[in-house]
Amino acid sequence: MPRCPKCGSTKVRKVEDKTKIVAVIGHTPRYKTYYICGNCTYQWDPEEQKSTE
């Protein structure tokens, strides 16, 4: 389960940004995803977090 990098909460949700298509597989678009913390409202990109670990 992901944790917020700012406050450490596990109360996060994954959101797709339908305005940013990153790939099209067949006829199905893949959208940019990011997380939002339900505790402190911090938003972050899960791909950026992987590259810093």
C-alpha cells in the first residue's frame, strides 16, 4: 500500500488524469496517474517516487 511521502499516511487514492494520454494500447488509451493523500491533500506522481527510491 502506498504511503504519502509528505505525512506518511496510508489514506491515499490513485487518480487518472484523463487530460494526459501517455500511451494507446489497441484502441484503449492509458492515462497519466498520480496519488492524492486523503490526510494532507498532497499530490504526487508514483513514477517520480520510484525513481527516487
